[in-house]
Amino acid sequence: MRNPSSLVLAGLIAVSFPGAALAQSPEPERAPRVRAALGHGVTVTSADGAFEFNLRARAQIRFTLTGEEGGGDPATEFSIRRMRLVLQGHALSNELQYYIQLGFSNRDTESDLRLPLRDAYVTWTRLRDLQVRAGQMKVPFDRQRVISSSAQQFVDRSIVTGELNLDRDVGVQLYSRDLFGLGRRLGYQLGVFGGDGRNRLSSESGLLWVARLEFTPMGAFDDYVESDLERHDSPRLSVGVGVAYNQNTRRSRSTFETSYDRGRFDYLHGEADLSFKWRGLSVLGAALLRRANAAAYQSTNAGGAPTIEYSRSSFGWFAQAGYLFTRHFELVARYGDLRPTVLDQATVDPSQRRRHELGGGLNWYFQGHALKLQSDYFYYYGDNLSDRGEHQARLQMQLFF
């Protein structure tokens, strides 16, 4: 029979030091954390935070009405302009991040290459002044193209950006959004890419070299989101400049659009942009230039007939502004000017002509950019009387889960 005093002593120890009684019991494993919210998707994070997976989906449903001056009945179109699926997160630690984006609408893929992959890259962020990104991504050249199509204050980007941007490509970039630790007042991006655009393979010589510098003198803000949904109490300004050189490309717009049969061109690109926000007012502007080393490439086809393939040297600029009257309602306006820069009209691509855009729109933000209804109207016109103007009205709903 056990000594009663021993039992009493053991009981007192257990009550006084409960941890001692449980020391031999293993701690139960913590379950992963799961969160879901509109505008943030579904996020699964491991218990120790070392791994994270985020899944998001986005749809833009659009109605477009287009008509020429003096023309017949206007054309109408319903479309799913964008249908995207995003998978992103980090592995091992939050310093090693990944991002994958797929596009499933008709206009999310190129007409001659129906592949849904838009982005697929990894980013290493350990060093503040020297972060590394590798894979297929947006080329870090001009601001409006890099701003997500989900965060635009118009139904779509300017025609200037549409012509003169550098879209996506496969490569590697070094960058910092907070160079020297100045509170994100100075940033840079340096990159080298294949030069033929997304989802392309090329065994020919030539690369795309890109450099960009940004200055944000009044402190960090959401300068890669259009509209001042935050209604910043103090003025915020970001200024950027970019330069790029694409060697021996076979794409008519440097990294996208028509692929030449025989022609190859070197393109020099330059741009400057700014973003300003203050108390609901937002301003975005940019000037972009693309210059080819030759106006055209002439050759003969298999039958001996002469053929000509044109480069597309162009200059353009645009300015847009918006004002958020309430946290839901915004009024916006934009003007843009796009022109070919080849002096000899005989060597200008027949499809390339000077165009102006003038328009405005109304936006209703149900829950920021995640759930919004946008409408805009644009008048597109040229310099010649024979060049008929075009009217376009658009209505678009976006849901970004």
C-alpha cells in the first residue's frame, strides 16, 4: 500500500506546477489558417507561416457600341473581355514568392497562339535594394501597362498605351521599390528578356534590355492603382522614366502583335510618366516613343513577287484625371494623341495613322476595384477630312474575388 503522505505530496506538486504533469504530452499540431474575402480570394497559410497559397478569380463582362461618323447602324458586342485565374503565395518563407496568372477569354490569348499562360514567375525579396524576379511577367517599362487591368479607372487603357507598351516577356529583372531605405521615395528596375513576347521561343540572336527609375518625393502611396479610392489627406506624386532596346525582333510592335515572315528590326523605346493623388483627385499622364532602325524590310516571296514588311515607329502621349465625389462615385476624363513618326509616308504601315482619343466616363465602386460598374464614351478621330471619326460607348462590370 502506498504511503498516503506520498500521494498528498504528488497531488500538491501537480496542482502547483501543472506544466510538469503535462510535460510528457505532445502538443497537438496546429491546423492551417484559411481565410476568404471579396477582393482577396481564398488564402491558406501553414500554421508556422512558412507556406501560403492564395487563389483569386476575375471576370470583366463588357458591352460595346461602336459607330463611324456618316456610317450605317452602329455595331454592338457583348463579351467576356477578361477572365483570369490567379495563384500566388510564398514557399519556405515570405521571401520566396510565386505568381501564376491564366487567361481564358478570347482576347486573353494571342490570335496565332492560343495559350492561356500570362504570368509565371518567382520573386526573391530578402535584400531590400536587390530583389530578383524571374519568369514570364509584364515588362517593367511604362506605368499604365504595369498597372493591372483590374485597377483601371476607365473601361480600358489608352490607345497610346495599347500601341506603345511592351506587354509581357520571359526574362529576369533586378529591382527595388525602396532603394537605400528612403521610405519608398526611390526605386529602380533593370531587366533582360527574350524580346519576342509571352509564350514565344526564338533561337535567333537579340535580347530586350529594359531600365526604369521612379521617384516618389512625397512618400509611398498606391501609385500602381488608378483612382484615389484612399482619398489621401496630403498630396502624393510619383514620377517615372523608362528606356528599352529590343534587338532583332520579329514582332511588329516590338514584343507583340503581327510576327514578320522575314523582316527583323531593332526598336528603341523611351517613356516618362507621372501619377498624382490628393483628396479624391487622381491624375495620370505619360509620353511614349518607339523608333525602329529601319522603316521597312523589302524582299521577294517564293513566286518572285516583291513583298514589304513595315516597322512601326510612333510617338504618343495621354493625360487622364478623375475625381471621387463619394467613396462610390467617380467622374473621369482622358485625352490622347498617337502618331507615326516616319517622315516618308510611302514607308509607313498603311494600318498606322494619326489618332486622337477624347472621352469621359462614370464609375460606381460597390467595393473598390473588386466589385465595380464602369461606363465610358470615346471619340476617336484623325487629322484628315477623309478619316472618319469613330464613336464608342462601353459598359463593364468587374468582379474580382
